[in-house]
Amino acid sequence: MSKGKEWKAKPHLKSYQKLIRKLKQLANRNWSISLDNRIKK
């Protein structure tokens, strides 16, 4: 590590895409579940 440089964690691309897919599924308006329950999941 160089002086003044911080190391920042970056998720793997596949992990990021998996998270986005899951969020899109939970945000689907056709899914008949209350918003509170969606947020909890």
C-alpha cells in the first residue's frame, strides 16, 4: 500500500448482477405482497 491510498473492497461482477436481479424481482409491481413485507425480505 502506498501512503495516502486507501484500499476499497469491490464486489465481483457476478455478485453485483445477482443482487440487482434479486432487487428487481422484489420490486416487481405484479407481485401481490405489501411494501412493508417486500422491504423486510
